[in-house]
Amino acid sequence: MLNWFRALMPREDRFFDLFERHARTLVAAAEALQGVLQGGPEVSRYCQVIVDREHEADVITAEVLLAVRRSFITPFDRGDIKDLIQSMDDAIDQMNKTVKAIQLYEVRAFEPLMREMGGTVIEAARLTAEAVPLLNAIGTHAGRLNKLTEEITRVEGRSDEMQERGLKALYQAHRGDGGDGDAMAYIIGAELYGHLEDVVDRFEDVANEISGIVIENV
């Protein structure tokens, strides 16, 4: 009965515009992160792009939360709206944490597997950006939404494998069998791998939120 009543009432559709705007910041930040991971003199510039996009995403998140409080009818459950935008914001927050660590340690060269993990971040962001607009017509796009969220989960799995391989390579490079190990290089490298994996984990959280919304509304 409640779903039938909600279907008859006018919806506050600006939520979808805000979701899409936030998703675009995710893609822009992910592409900038890949720029960071190329290393060299452009690292600082790309780091600043991520900081700027993170601030932009915070503003959008605040708009969504305000709209939730002010709207009489929302397109789906208020709690789901809050959880979705927060999970999206967590993803870009984690990118920001990643570049903060890079700036702190003044890293300017990155392992090949770190760059590959940057690629998985872009994949996850683009899949999210494709999925979010489809929430405007969940019933019509339920099948596609399920495929997109499954693909994000697969991307996260590949990222996990890359992190494990990267940590093993770091250990082998810096274990110091001959007394010349570089413990600090290992610690910094391991932290960066952890941050990158956390970014993709946050995108999996977004996928889980989308999956839950589909289940509740189809």
C-alpha cells in the first residue's frame, strides 16, 4: 500500500541530479589519482585536483542531506538516500586520504601495480557513474543495475589480488637479506597499497547500497 501511495505522489527528483553530480566528481578524482600514480613533477598538481573535487563532493553531499530533511516525498527511502550519498562521499574521501599520504611522504615514483590499482579505481568510478542515473527508473533498469554492481564487486576482487601481489613484491625488494633492506620504503609502499585498496572497497560499499535499493524497490 505504501509503495502504491508513494507512486501517486510527486517526487523530489533533484536527488538524482545531485547523485549524478557527485558521481562526476568521483570520476574526475579517480582520473586525477591515476595522474598522480604516473609520478613525476605533475604529482602535486593532480593531488590538488583531488582535494578540489573532494570539497565539491562535500558540498553536494550536504545538499542531499538538506534535501532529505526538507522533502515531503523522496524517490526512495530516506535512510537509503543518506547511506548512498555517504558511501559515495566515503569513496572520494578515501582518495583524498591517499593523496595526503603521498604528499606527506613526498612520493614521486610509484610501483607498476599501484598504477594498475589506479586503473581499477577509474573502472569502479565509471561503473558507479553509469549506475547512479539508472536509479531514476529502478524498475526499468533493475537488470542493468545488478550487472553494474556485480562488475564493481569483480573490480574490487581484482584490486585485492593486485594489492597482495604488490605487498609481496615490496617485501621481496626490501627484506634486506644482504643487510641493505629499506624498511621505511616498505612501510610507505604498504601504506599506499592499503589506501588504494580502501578506495576500491568504498566503491564496493556504493555497489552494495545500490543493490539494496534495487531489492527494496523492485
